[in-house]
Amino acid sequence: MIAAVLLCVLLCGCAAEKQKTCYYMNTVMDLQVWGNDADEAIYRIEQLLEDLEHKWSVTKSDSVTSRLNAGENVALSDEEIAFLAEVQTLSERTDGAFDPKLHALSNVWGFYFGQNQADDFVLPTDEQIAAALTEEKWDFGAAVKGYAGRQAVSILEDLRVQRAVLNLGGNIQTYGEKADGTPWQIGIQDPNGGDYLGVLSVSGTMAVVTSGDYQRYFEVDGNRYHHILDPQTGYPADSRLRSVTVVCADGVTADALSTALFVMGLEQSAEFWRNSSDFEAVFVTDTGEIYATESATLSGCTFEVISSEK
Ligand code: AMP
Ligand code: MG
């Protein structure tokens, strides 16, 4: 009898699925982990999220970001220096469409404090926008959740858990293979709030990151002002896209590129993709059309394929 009970616990332990909903980086997150050390993995991932939020928050006054922005001399660890270098490289790679120094600009638009209600926002004047564009202050908001996904993968690897799906506020990080060997299925959100538009299938450890104009915005006189800003104009990117989803083996790249491609728009993004080899993408336009790059495994919707041939 005792032997039978022990065996049952071990077997259940092997296949254990642990789930936790939590709130970090101003967004709801959902952690699902399968494996013997699932509890420990969730505990460590939460520690990581707390740590990254504390370190890279643009609104907390004692974060590394705020201290750098205040012009303080900050003793950075090698890992922190590497992250700063990495976001700068991604900014160069995207010709500045991803710009990690837009803090002053996001601030004049009120995006740090508003909660999608017009009352919280005031339209900045052209002078305020021009002045904000000259200030180079860090904001890692477009890459830090991807960074969290990447670091979480290291924790999952260390603990050798079986598999995991982490939803870090719309940044999905998968880890390992599904039990039945079929791919993970990730829904592309409808920007108008309806059902999923289509489903992306991905295998193994992958980051699937969406940037969309519906994630944070306000409306004045029927115009939508959203949180993805065009560093060239200082205004919300007017690229005729509603969302961009990037699938990439690396979380930071996926996160930075989803923001950058949203700013670039469809044509420029297609060209950028043709000159790259590390990601696939799905685009939803403001007229509701869906475009997917050649090797994106999208199903459940009608879409145009962006081919590697021009
Ligand atoms: P994401 O949701 O990943 O596309 O990131 C959007 C967030 O990144 C915004 O809330 C801003 O904090 C910041 N941001 C806005 N526009 C840009 C941009 N063009 N490049 C980099 N960060 C940006
Ligand atoms: Mg991003």
C-alpha cells in the first residue's frame, strides 16, 4: 500500500503542471511549468521578474534606468553592460526604429501613467514633442519582457523542467516540446477585441512577441494615440499596421523587432525580413488584412504570404 502511494506521487510529480498568475512590469503574467521542479522554477522566475522590474523600470526612482537618466554614475554589472550594448545594437540594426532612448517622449505623451482613458492624457504640443526628441533618456520597455523571457529560459534549463509556457504580458516564451509532440499553438489577438485572428504553431523553445496599437492608447476627437512612437516624428507610429507578431529563438530580439517592425510598416518590414535570417513575422493591417512571412506557420485565417523573392 505504501509503495503504491509513493509511486503515484512520483508519477504525478513527473508530469506536474504548475500554474501561477502574477503581476510584474505593469502587466498580468501567466507562468505554466511542467516537471519535477516546476514549483522551484516558478519561484525563481518570479524572483527574476521582480529583480528585472526593480532594475529596469523607467518609473521607479531607484532603478538603474532612472539613475542613469538622472545622470548618476552607476556601477553596472557585466550583464547589465551587455544588455545596454545589445539594445544599442538592435537600435542600429533597425535604423533607429527601435530606439531605447525615448523616455522623455513617452513621458510627454503620458503613456507611463495613463490607463487607456482619455482623461489621463493630454496631447503634447509640437514644441514639447520636439524638445522631448532631443533628450536621450533610457526606456527599455520595448525589450525588457523579452529579456525576462530569455533569462527565464536559463532557469528552466538549469532546473531541467520538462516544458513551460510563459505569458509575460503578451510576450509568449515557450520552452521544450509538448507532451504529445505537436507544436505549441499561439493565437494572434484580434486588435478589435474579437476572437483570435489566427494561430501560430511553434516548436520547442521560442519567443512569440506582439506589438499592437490596442495594447495602450487613448482617443481624442476620434483619433487613436497609441504607445508605439515613431522616433522620426515623435508621434505614435502611423504605419497603417494594427499589430506585428515576431517569432524568434531569442526573446530580446523578438521584443525589439516587434516594436521596430510596427514603426517601419509592412513594406519596409518585408525588406528588413528579406535581409534577415533570424525571425518570422505576422502583420495585421489597419484594413484587417493579414500578412505572414514565408516560413511563419500560421493557420485558421486567410493571409498573404510575404515571399523571400521580391
Ligand atoms: P512594445 O510593447 O514591446 O512594442 O514596447 C512599447 C513600449 O516601448 C512603449 O510603451 C514605450 O515605453 C517604448 N517605446 C515606444 N516606442 C518605442 C520605439 N520606437 N522604440 C523603442 N521603445 C519604444
Ligand atoms: Mg517590443
